[in-house]
Amino acid sequence: MPRSPLLSRIEHDLQARLSELEAERAAIRRALRALRAKAERQGSAARGRRLDDAALLSALRAEPGARGSLLALELGAVSEQIAERLERLEREGQVERDGLGWRAITSDEEAATENRRRLQR
């Protein structure tokens, strides 16, 4: 018996919603990990300490799509410092925006970005 278009549409809509919920679940888990890590570091890490690009890029590779505020929690830095650093790294072609968050660009993507920049000059 052929499947009705209505049932196909309902299944598609439910699958799309499930994907949204799974993405939200992953974001919540990242936030919880960051909060737990911050609680463990509290007292030992100075807020606003010098931020290392390598640490920021490493955090983005581990958590693609992470928001700046989450990265600040994870790295024990001030949000404004993270935002400035991410914007600079974006100008340098090392990171890019990913929805509401950020992600590190792989070396293949870096080469493609550099080629696009050369073509725009």
C-alpha cells in the first residue's frame, strides 16, 4: 500500500524537530561541561588571565559551534576578551562563525579561504 503524502510530511516534520532537539541537547551538554570545569577551576584560575590562541583554537576543535560565552567559561577568560580574539582570528582566516557559535577552520578550508582572498584583491 502506497504511503500517504500526509504521513510522509508528518514523519519529515518530526525528524526535523528531533534534529533540532538533538542539537539543543548537545549545546546544553557543552554548557554543563563548561560550568563544571569552571567550578573545578574556581579559585585556581584568575579571571581575565592571558589568553592563548592555541587554547582557544583547541577548544573550538573540541566543540565546533561553541559560543563565545561558553568558551569564556571553559577558558576562564572574560567574554569581551574572547569576542575580540575570535574576531581577530576570523580576520586571519583561522575561525569562522557557525550559526550562533564559532568553529576552527581546517587547513584545507584555510587554503580555500586564502585562494578566495587572493581572487578578491
